[in-house]
Amino acid sequence: MNIVWTIVLSFLAGAIAKFIYPGKENMGFVMTILLGIAGSFVASYGGQWLKLYQPGQAAGFIGSVVGALVLLFVHGLIKPSPVRTSPFSVAGGESRGRQPGPGPPARPAR
């Protein structure tokens, strides 16, 4: 029964962290659970390193949420951001294809 509670609380910690963190993370149910579990590990070991927890003492629910937020922040720093380019440009900055021009030619006045 402990594993069920671990999964439920990990999902809640991961879901709260995803709700608090700005932006959209494309994570499913399983990844949210893993985020909560990893957040708990980060909070436990980080808290021991900062002398907030004794060795062997686990982080609480709020610590797990904070640890998951730290992981989301680090993930945002590491993952490549999408680069928006023009459909007429290629990697070297050169252009190809039809270039957008000034528009249709002016009609002569009658």
C-alpha cells in the first residue's frame, strides 16, 4: 500500500509544480509521477546538503514540490528553445525561393 501512496503523492507534487511553473511542459501522467519522485530526491539530498534535514530524513510534501520546481527550472535551461525562422531562409542566412517583393506594380492613372 505504501507504493500506491508514493505514486499518488508524487503525482500531486509533480502536478502542483507543473501548475506553479510558467510555461507548458508536455508531460504525461507517468512523467508527472517521475517528476514528483525526482523532486522528492532533490529536496531530500539538497536539504541534507543545506543542513535542513538530518541524514536519512526524507523531505516532506512541500519539499517535494520545491524540488520538482527546481527540476523544471533546470529542464527549462537545458532544453533547446524553438527558433523561429522565415520560410524563405536557410541555415546560413541565405535566402531561397520566392522573396516577398514590394507588391504588384502600380496601375497607370487614366
